Amino acid sequence: MTPKIHLISLFTILLLSTQLSSAQQFHNNKIVAHRGAWKKTGVPQNSIASLQAAVRLGCVGSEFDVRMTKDDVLVINHDAHHEGMDIEQTDFAELRKKPLKNGELLPTLEEYLKEGKKQKKTMLVTEIKPSPAGKERAVLLAEKVVQMVRKMKAQKWIVYISFDYDILKKVRELDKDAKLQYLNGNISAAQLKADNIGGADYHFSVFQRDEQWLDEAKKEGIVTNAWTVNDTLLMDYFLGRNIDFLTTDEPEKGLQHDAYFAKTKRKLVGGDEFNYTGLPDSKKWGYDVGGNGWGNNELQYYTKEDTNNAVVRKGILTITARPEAMENRKFTSARLVTRDKGEWTYGRIEVRAKLPKGRGTWPAIWMLGKDIKEVGWPKCGEIDIMEHVGYDPDTLVGTIHTQAYNHVKGTQKSKKIFIKNPYNEFHVYAVDWTPEKMDFLLDGVVYLSIPNEHKTVNEWPFDKPHYLLLNLAVGGNWGGAKGVDESVFPASMEVDFVRVYQ
């Protein structure tokens, strides 16, 4: 290398180092505290204390709301009213007379930014509220917020969000480098990109209803943020889909779950949210069909593509066993399978379901080895994530069947546990499957752990793809061991979601 080239390279490195060191380095997580961290701490929403709590937690962002008083002072408050006073119709001095419940005075934007700038790891996610007085005042509010941010030299901390698209367009006009996220959920990723609005901060249902939305956003380079995600199962869903940010009232829980996904690198690779109407999605589900007793002397005939037995409505898959004759059987039902559509080796499989009630019902959530036709049962392996028989109403059973361990020999590895309200409440039935062990879980709690003994495939045939089955049987050797109460039919198993993480 010549001295001249060496000097140029050294200069380039120094320049890049200067740029990087001057760039804001925020926390490496996805959790935005909604109106600060207030719920667990007990401090008021949108207070300075809630911002400080979010900073202490280590959230990547703390969200807050900006409104403008009658005399054009910018204040932090979510609702249009403060202590019964209409903020836009009341002077700041009057509003300030009513402190927050922790004794703080109603904070101004200037005070909030001053506090926020004391740290460098948490973004200030600034919601500019639409004005009840109309667009003209809303645009004026946007102008004043941008002016205050500039005055405080707080641009590096700020992400602007709003339900008012014109507000964001005005901010973009005033600051070409501003980070913007739209809240209302009605603009496509492609249109956001065309309008130079870099982010979609949408209600979680928008992203969940259209499973392609997040993929389209990434393709267009649009930042994604879901609000307000308080349910931990929903947190897992979005973290598993690698969303950019989650806005939550439960930042403590959010950070725990974010850390788990960051550590395990797990992604959502399969499943169904059932956000459609009609027959189960044929790209994800097939059917086992017939009435041959299924090796257990079961009484039902499993139908194919019949909405009387398997249908999706209002976000729920319902599998129904009905008292109707078909061929040589007295009942019809459905057995859904992911065979040739979704097969997995290892991972966490979660199914949230509500079970049917009554003697003679036998719902199951389970898996079979893909090679069952080649090697037969039980050599293929069977994982019973959830089995329940109606005559034993408070009992859940998790089991594995293998060539060495199966119910024919009486050697199956399984465990029965108590389950509360399986008929009136949804529960999450899951298996966490690794090369070393199989953990069975009810509502996130492990109740059975089966280690890999590292002997032969006769003991552990679980290092190969398995597919998922959802079915509701009637009677049979186990389900009908104490008879069948025909008065309980039709009976249904309801499934809220199926999720597969790897």
C-alpha cells in the first residue's frame, strides 16, 4: 500500500468512526413503554416519573402524547381533558393548578424533553394528537412541536407518531430527517414509502389480520411497531415474526419476552391465526377421512371440507362432532392434519384451545412422524400435546409413543395433571421439543419433561419431521371407556391459534 492510499484509508476510517460515535445508540430491544412505565410502578401515565421508570427499565422507547393549550403551550397528556378541563379551551396556568396524582405538575413538552435528554439509550416516541378544532390547529401543533424539539436540540431522541396523516406530512416538510410512524392502520406499506413516512405503528390486529403485512413492510423498508400489546402470547407472536417494535403497557413483561427471543433466536415458522372465514386454509390444513375406527374403535366418521364439522368464524376454528349417520358410523367429526403442508423437526408448538364437555368426547392435539406410512406406528413416533376424555373432566394428559414406549405395551411415557375450566376457558397446550428433551406445558408451565436417552430410534424417533393433527373423536377404547352420553352432542373443540416456533 502506498503512503498516499494509506493516508486516505486512515482518514476514511477516522471519518466513519466520528460519524458512528456521534450516532445515537439506543437500547438493543424492541420494547416501547406506552405512556411511560406506569402500570406496575403506579405512577401517572405520561408523567415525568413514568418516563424515568421506562428509562430505568432499559426500554428502547418511551411513548407520550402532546396537546396544545388555549394559549398555545405544549403539554403532555393523553386525553383531551385534564382534571375535567378541556385542554384546548383552557389556558396553561389554569391547567397547571391541578397536579397529577403523584404531585407532579402537568408537564410541558419542554420539561419532558429536558428530562429525556438526560439519557441516551431510550427514544422519545412523540405522539402529536389530532386537534378537535380541525386541521389548521393540528398543523399548527405539529409546527410548534418540531420547533420545540429543535430548540431543545432533541432531534436524535425523537420518533414522531400520529393518527393524523397530515400532521406527519407537515413534520416531514419541516424536517426531512425526522423518523415518522403512522398510527391509524389504513395506509399500505407501499403508500407509506411513497409518501416518505418511514414507519407503521398500527394496532396489532392490523398486522395479525393480514399475515403478509409485516413481510410487505420489510420489503418496502417500512419500520413496524404494534400497539398496544399487553398479552404475553401476543408479544411472542410478534417477536417471533421479528417485528421492529412493540408498544405495551407491560414493558417489564415485554423486556423479558424480548430477551428470550433474542437469546433463542426463535422465529414463528408455521401455524394459523384463523383470521378468515370458512373452511380451514387449504394451504395449511388437510384432512384424514373415514370411519374405520382409527385403531381405537372410535364411533365417528371424519369428513372432508365440511363446514358442519370444521369451520373458521370470528377468529376461531371450531371442530364439531355431530350425531349424524355417515356410512357405518353414528357420528361425524373432523381430523385436520398439516401433513405435506407443515412438518417440523424440533421447536415449540403452541395451540390455544377450549375443549368439548361430556362423556364420550375425546379431543386431541398431537403429532405423528412424517414417515408413518413407511415405518408404521409407533415406530414413526407420536407426540400427544393434549389429550382429554370427557368422563375425566379435570384431567389433561401429555404423552409420547415410540417403538419402546407405547400404550400397547403399557410402557408409554406420560403424565396426567389437573386442568381448571377446560370447557369454559381457553388454555395454551404446548410442547417444547429439542434434540435433548421434550417438555410438555400447560399455560406456559412445564408439567412433564422427557429426556432423550440417546439409545436408539426405538426410544427416541424424534430427530425427524412430524406433522400436527387436531381432532375430536367420539367414544373409542379410551374416550368411550365409560360409555357415550349422546345427549351432549353436537360437541365442539374451539381453537384460537396454532403457532410453531423454531
